[in-house]
Amino acid sequence: MIATGTLRRAALAALLAAAAIVIDVPGLADAPGSGAEAATLTCVVADGETGGKLAARCRVAGSNGNTWYPPAGTAFRYYAEDGFFYADSAFSIVLPSGEFNVRIGHGFEYEPVDTTIMVGATDTTIAIGLERMFDMADSGWYPGDCHLHIDHDGGYYTVVPADAHLMGRAEGLRIINCLDNGYYFTGGPDPCSTEECIVYMTEEYRSGVYGHMGLLGLEELVLPVSSFWWPTTRETADSAHTQAGALVVSAHPVSSEDFGDIYEWPGSGIARALPVDITEGVIDAFEVMSYSNCHGGIELEMWYRLLNCGFSLPGCGGSDACMNMIESAPLGGFRTYVAHEGAPLTSGGWIEGIRSGRTFVTNGPLIHGFGVGDAGPGESVRVAGADTILNCRLAVECLFPLGRAEVVLNGEVVRTLLFEEGAGSI
């Protein structure tokens, strides 16, 4: 038995005694070649301070860089990010003798562990304790993914909401919105939801002409769920807004630069009607970060232009990960943190936080302090004139080094704050 990271001895003993693989899903398995000496590596993952079990995103790789996966029926395998799988606090893999790299992570608030393990002729068990570096919920900030799929066309796996719940917990997400239309739709949080992670099955309206919209918090599906010329995105948004609490998000608004292609993805995902829909007041939020935005997934230019026109348009982040696809990147790679009023966290309260602009969107850095004058995220400051001087505050923390923070005015960078070399906080 090998302990990696910081984990209290009593908690370690209890975890090892209770370690079990309980996920039952289809998958593929790697196995040692014929005649190779093999042993089982078992890994147990926990919070390094409390000893509580943690779901995690995991990777096991040999010295040649090849990724190894748990046996069939115990985990989904994914090929992006050098290969990974999700485990509900424990997993086992049969490996040949040799040196292996084990990488374990749990979202943006825990320090990941990257360690080397020697596997011999006998079975080995390792306990990995992950250290929580930040606790955003202590300040009322809760992370979620506004846009992902578990039943997308072309998928390899059959993924159900309980599987998504595990994946969300493994990524440290407190709420995930699966935009899969009628698939397991209930009109509210799925029954598998817990305080640790809410799963909400809802809708993505797709128009090849006008754009795509994420419809969050629906009690009933808005039909039809796809079209070309009719209904328009405005008509669909109006229908969604007849339901109390529904939120309409402009999804991956710049999916391509080919504005003329309305029939094939990614051209069919462009938010062509967005300028009109914004002026009509039917769009509640803008997906600033999405795997499906072109230009690296982050679309600031259009968002800044809309803000500069005087529209109050909250930003949000949705990965658009497709977790039934073997090539999918992880959910939550782009995520939305929402300042939620009161506890416990509710899907309705989280959605209202987006509507009110109490958000920040991130692929890693955590903004735990921001304000202009006496105003915070989502609030406005009225000034007497252009010469008014305002005091601003910013506090950022991140698990990896950052280079700079920028102050943007009317779409232009007016001040740059440089981080000390190797620093992840300011």
C-alpha cells in the first residue's frame, strides 16, 4: 500500500477497507499482452484534509505514453486530453510490470496529483489525498456547466443522468445542464441530483439559420426543438419565457466564420439573429466560453461589442462537451461561477444569478473578489462624468501560474496588471 498526497491515517485505513468499484457502464478495456507479468493497481481518492471520498478525473499512462483504462463495465474511456476516465472515489486497472504515471484531478479548487508508481508482480493499492486550495462556496460562489450533452447524435456510449452526476462531481461542478431535449426530461432537477451536484435535463433549440439557444430551467419542452426558417429564435425565446424561471442563452454564438453555411456544422451554429434578438430583449445570457466557439473557444469581441452598445448581457460558460462521445473533452473545461443568494444551492437560484449578472466565466482562474466603487458583479455604477475616478478591486487565485489581468473599457485594454513570475494569485 502506498499513500500519495496528504491523507490522515485513520481516514486512509477506512477508505482502503471500503474501496470498491460500483460504476456499471459499457466500455473498452486494455489488458497486458500475452505472457506479460501483470498485477492490479487499485487507487482510492479522497479529500486530503477530511478523508471524505472524492469522485475524480483520472489518467494512468505507461512510460511509453500509452493510456490505460479500467476493465470493461467499470468506466467510460475518453481519448481527449491524452486520455482520461472518471472514477467514483476508487478504480482498479490490470497493468504489466513497469513504471506508470497516475494523474488525479477534481475541478478547479483542488490541487491535482501527478505521481509515478512502480507496478511489480504483486497487486498494489495507492491512496491519493487531494488538497483543497480554494473553497469558493464559502463565499457564495458555485460552479456549473451551462451547456453539455449526454445524448448527442453520433455518440458511442449510452450515458444516463446518474452517470452525468458522477462526472459532474468528479469535475467539482455543483450544477450541470444537459441540453438533450426529451432525453430523461422531467421539467426539474433529475431525481439523481444531490446537494453535491444538481443534474438538470433541458433543451438546446437549434436553428441552422438563426442560431442555437440553451433553454435552462424549463418545466416543459419548447417545441419544435430544431428548425431552419421557422420558428425564429425570437419566437422560441418568447415561448420559453412564458415559463417562470426559464433562461435563454445564446449558445456558442460564433461557431464558425462561414456565415453563409446554414446546412452544415459548424456554420449552422452561428447566432445570426443575435443582434435582433438582443434589441428585442429575449436573450438572457451570452456563452462567452464554449468548446464550440471558434478562435479557441473564447468569444470576447462580439460580447464586448454588444456591451458597448449599452446592452446588459451577462456572460456564461458552457463546455458543450458530449459525454456519450469517446472523443469528448471533459465537461466543465469552461464553466460559470454564480454568486448564489443563500443556502442550500438550488437550480432556480443559480439560474437567477446568471440572469442578474452575478457571474464570472473561467477555464481555471477563480475571481473571489471584484468590484468597481461599491458595486459588485451584475451591478451598475452611475458616474457624474467621464473624468470620474473609481476605485476598483480584484482578487484572483489559480492552480497554475497566470501572466496578467486586464482592465477593459469600451472593448479596449486600458490597464494591465502583471503577475509575479510563477504566481497564480493577485
